[in-house]
Amino acid sequence: MKKIGILTSGGDAPGMNAAIRAAVRCGIDRGMEVYGIQRGYEGLLDGDIKLMEWHSVGDILQRGGTILRTARSERFMEDKWVEHAAKMLNTFGIEGLIVVGGDGSFRGGIELSKKGVPVMGVPGTIDNDLAYTDYTIGFDTAVNTILGLITNIRDTSSSHQRTTIIEVMGRRCGDLALYSGLGGGADVILVPEVESDINEVCVRVLQGQSSGKAHSLIVKAEGFKVDTAELAKILEEMTGREARAVVPGYIQRGGGPSQADRTLATLTAAKAVELLYDDSDSKAIGVSNGKIIAMDLEESLNVKAEFKRDLYDIANLLGKGK
């Protein structure tokens, strides 16, 4: 394989630029031409494609976001447009594609692979919701961003003696809430994977108040069953203590990637180039037990997610107010 393309799709994640850098330079080192596709699948459909050079990816390793930009493509959900995308790649002579993104991006890659285009999926999403890999690019950075917010919020929450609920991203996967809540010493962690009784949450806060705690901190995934503003209202009514909701939103996606994310992005993208160079079938690249792995792209999305209940239980224990 002599010509390959790379695109970033879906929500941006810190470390995507590190993946682009590795793919371009590893490809060039193997004598390949590497084409950057702007705006994900949307750019592919529009032919927004250009040849990348070694210097094209200089000084981007430490930057968040993606220099290729990203978009969500409604058109790509229709088969006629997937066919159009395959023809566009053929027009440019691109023989294989690296897709950096999450679940939806991988599904798009699967459809494209059915048209005869080898696709390598590199896991780029802060949600850590691709079960075939231990971690996804951007997750570690996002957790550390949230930890910084928790530290700052804890100061003002304690000063005002209030309950604060921090809503973090994660519609179906609660890993951001779990890891940041554990690392940030949250009193309560609420995730979509675990049924939690709101009355028990109120009791938890009241126990903390009775033990002399100046404040209470709750970290809640956006996918938890109760709306954050409504939860704050319930807690205030039941505990008699002021409750505030904090939603950091897209702040969680920004910032320079951590060392862990830079390394993961670099190694997975390098593996993707290696597999395309060797004319491999479509694969999903990831990490398992510290080693870079590759498995069938379609099979990767069928891997069942296992919530880390042991971490949740220890966080729950440590957050008790007695």
C-alpha cells in the first residue's frame, strides 16, 4: 500500500494531533504518501483532502483538538454517500484509511470497509466507551482536567458550606465520573451503570453534615437517570443545605494531552500505519494490559463493556460520611 488517508471524526479528544503526527511521519518513513482529510467524513465526501508532509505535523504533539478538524456527518449515514466516499478515495488513489474517533466513527469505518476500503480504527474519545481497549485517547487528559475543576470547586464549596454536583460527560459510560470522582474524593459518584437511590444520596449528604463536613461533593455522569438541576433541587429541599450544579461541558475536551494520551495516540497510530503497509484487513487498534493490540474492526464494537465495579465500591466506601 502506497497511499493512505487519515481523518478525525466525532467529538475531538486531546491526543488526536499526536495520532495524526505519528501516522504522517510513520507513513512517510515507510515510503508512503499520507493524505489528511479535513472535517472527518464530511470532508471526505467533499474531497477536502491534501497531501501531508513531514513538516505538516510539526509542533502539534502538545496541542489539544485536531488540526484536521472534525464534524458529524448526517450524509454518511446513507449508503449512497458511503459509496461516494469510497469513490472519492479511489479518485485520490488512497488505498487505506485511518479513522481516529469513537463508536460512531468506527461504525462509519465499518460501512466504508464493506465497499472494499481497508479501515484502521484508532480510539479517540474522552468517554472511554470503546470496550475492546483498556483506554481511549483523550480519556486520561479529560480525567485530569476534571480533577483540577474538583480541586477548585472544593475550595469554594467548603467556604460556602454547600453541596456541589459536578456533571461530567458520559451518556452511556460512567468512566469519567468514576475515575475523577475516585481521584477527587467525591462523597457520591453517580453513573448510568449503577442504580442509585436518590434518598440514599440525601442520607449520604446528611451523614456528612452530621459528622461535621463543611461541604459535600457529588460527581455525576450526564447519562445518570436524574437531571442534574433537578437533583440539586431535591438535595437542597431534603438536606436544608444549599446545593449547586456545575456543568463544565466542553472544557473537558480541551487542553494539551497528557503524557499517557500522547503515548497511546502515537503507538496506536503507528500500529495502524504498519497494518495498512502490510495490506491488513480492517482493524481496531487499542491497548490491553499495557500492550498495543489489533482486532477485527466490526468485532471490536461487539465487545461487551464491563463496568469497573471494584473501583466504584472502593470510591463509595471512602466517600462515606460518618
